[in-house]
Amino acid sequence: MQTRRQLLKRAAAAAALATLAPRAATHAQGRKGTLTIALPSPPETIDPHQFRSVLSGSIIGLMGEGLLTRDPVTMELKPLLAESWRNVNPNTWEVTLRRGVKFHNGEDFTGESVRFTIERAITSKLNTLAKLTWPPNFGQEVTVVNPYLVRITTKIPDPMVPARLAAESMNMAPAKGLAEYAEKFVTDRFIGTGPYRFVELVGTDRVVLEANPTYWGARPASPRIVWQVIPDAATRLAALQRGDIDVMLNLPIPLAANVEADPALRVYAELSSLTHGILLNARESPQLKDRRVRQALNMAVDRQAILKNLFNGRGQLLNTVTGRNVNNTMDPGPYPYDPARAKQLLAEAGYAGGLELILWQSIGRWTLAEETAQVIAGYWDKVGVRTKLQVLEWAEYNKRSGTSQFKDAFYYAFINGTWDASYTVQRFKPSFASFRYFDASGDLLKAIQDYEQTFDGKRRKELAAYALKGLHDEAVWVFLWQLDQLTGVSKKVKGFKIRPDDVIWARDAYVEA
């Protein structure tokens, strides 16, 4: 991980060496023919259901579509490939489908597409993101009533079905076009219904999309979108300053001032839905089984000072397992920064002489994350928690995280795939398959289970509040923050947004000539 000073030096050097790039071709209507967006890493996949990162999901979401979507500003549920939906009873939903929609291969979108998609994404043996946004234990079954009406039944009541159908992990797939891929992932094509079609994936260099001329909806804003992979942030910034690219994703906070100082550029800032925290293994680490130790770890860290000094105040403190901007969330209030009380709690737990912990961090995944881990370890050391830092490359780190392999503590940041407190709260059920580090029990577990099956809006809020307060009091994480997501954008770019759930909304974006 580069320091603030190193980033600034690299940016200056890259800009000094830059030469002017040739102008891109201009679209006939006063727009450039290509919108170029630079991202730090290539998509993990182009399969509609395999992806994990929000960057990959944003690219795939231009080519594929779900039954429902969310408004890019308000996050309200909106129909997309569905015309309407209704709840028949607690275990049954009916969805009326849009007619006249075709996949990129010419195949009609029908109820068979819905059945194939849900079976592939949820009930197959594939390791898909949909199994997190809509766990298979709900017992989903799809009945095709007629080509444009499907009935979805679940074994247990599920008020979240519309939100789950709007998740980026539920892109509709063609039953015929991907028939041979029902139990394996696609690596060389993408067949969706979206406003853009797949052109090429050039190794780890770029992904190219072109407007779908037969799209059922409004004409795409840009004829072509190139997702250019530029791993180094300073190099991405130099490309933006030269005009080689139009949008720079993942703008590091230390480089934001460079963008703000350029009259041709602007900083696009949106509070990220990513919830950052230190996950604590209360199931296997002997010390962390004691709630007092977990509470002490929270009280030992001056989060406000870190947010101010390391992140320039660009963010908000997090006080439970869900962000401040999702449905049915609540704020139980912070753990105070109180090192004296932290030491007292450790002594009460039998660790007056201190204890040892391993804190894991991923290399280069999150902005200033390694520096953050070092600072937190320093705070813990001051109250007697001798902390050993360990780092791993992201692929292995993410694998170990999700399969519950870290024994002590590790840094992680969660998206919210259903825009509801349920997405993170569900992870504390003993039956949940991944990220299992704390098992809720008693009244807390009952509240979580009831919350997932309750339809009444008022009662859902009450149950969510009880669960979130309980998880806060149990100190299941060291709660950290939500950070502003910064993007460098040319002032010629219009219509570019990042949805509150971090999805890059590029379908309305274009570049003025």
C-alpha cells in the first residue's frame, strides 16, 4: 500500500511525463463515440451470476438486467423486466413480465428465462453471489403460469422477495442460450437483455461494450463504453488529466486535491454503502468469546481521530453492522473512546496482564486500509492487546474471510446487496453458510429470524432495531465507518452517477464532444 506522499509523488511524475493523447471519434449528435472509465482491477468474471465485486457487477449490469431495479438516486424499487409484482400470500409472489424483450442472441425473454435464472443462480451447485442475497434455505421454486407470468413460492415466508429480485446478482439469463452452462460458469460471452452488448474482454487490460441497437428501452446514452484497467492510482489520475480517460474510479483521498485543482475535472463524491469493520472470531478465539474483550477492543480505538486525520473527515462513523442509509437500519450510538474503561474490561475478563491477537488485512484492497490496520494495532497495544499484523493478497484473503478461516480478527467492508438491514444481520444466524464468526442465540437470534419472515413494516423496523442494538451490545465487530467514495470525472461527462449501494450507473452517462 502506497503512502500519501508516495501517491502524490507518483501523480506528479506521471503528469510531468504525459503527452497529449489523440482525440477520440466524435458521435454525430455532439457526443464522443466512446466513454472510457478507468478501474483499478479487471472484473473477476463476465458470468451473470459469478461476480462478487461491485465493479464487476456494474459492468455486467449494463449488459444484463433483473426483473426489478432501484432508482439511482432514491433507491426505490422499480420494474425493469417485470411489469408488476404482487404478494399472493406469505409464501407466494407473482410477477408479470414485460413482453417484446429479446436477449442479445435473439432469444425471447419469457417465464422460462426466470425459472432458468433462479435455478442456476440459487439452486445449482455453482458458487454464486445470489446465494448470499437470497439464501437457498428459503426453498425458492418457480412456476411458469404462462410465458409472461411466473409464480415464485418459498418454503418460509419471505417479505424480501422484491428486494432480492432487484439485486445485481439476479440478472436474467437465456434458458436456451446458456443451457449448457446451467452448472458451470461462462468465460467467453455475455448474453443479456441490457442496453449494452459484450464486444470483448482483452485479458486484464479492458472490457469493451457497445450499444444494443435492438434494446427494448430508451437508447443508450453512449455508443460505446470502454472499461480500462489501470491498477496504479497515480497513473489513472495522469490519464484523466491528459484526457485519455473520462472517469477515474477509486480516487484515493490523498489525490483528491489534484483533481479539485484541475479546472477540467471534478470530484464526484457519494457516501459509500460499504460498512468497514474489524470482524472478531467469537466462535473460535478463546479471548474473543468474552463480550467484555470485544467491547474493550471497540473502546480502545479513537475512530473519530482516524477518520479525521487519515481520511480527511470524508465519511461517517459506523455503530452497528449496517450502514446509515439502508432500509430498516438504526443507530444504537457509538462506543466511546475510553482506553481506561477498555483496560478495566480486559481486567474483568481475566486479562489484566494483556493478551495477544492477530489482525489480518488485505493488500491494496481498500483505501489506506493497511495504514488503518497499523493505527488500530497501535491503539490496541496501548491497552495491553499485543497485536501482530498479517497481510494477504486479496483473492486468498477474500476466500479465507468468506469461509470463516480467520481465527482472531480481520478487516472487512461489506456491500449491501438487498439494500436492507437483513443483508448483514442474517450473517449472525448459526445456519448462515459464510462469514460465520459470531452465532446469535436466545432472544437476539429469535429477533433476527422473525425479522426475516415478518411482512408488517412497523414490526420489521422494531425487530431490526432490536437485532442491530443487540449486535452492537455484543460488539460482534469493532465498528469503524462508512467512507465517501471518490471518483475523478471530466467536466465533459454528463449523466454519470454512483448509486447509494456503490453500483456505477453508467447507462445514462456520455461525454460531450
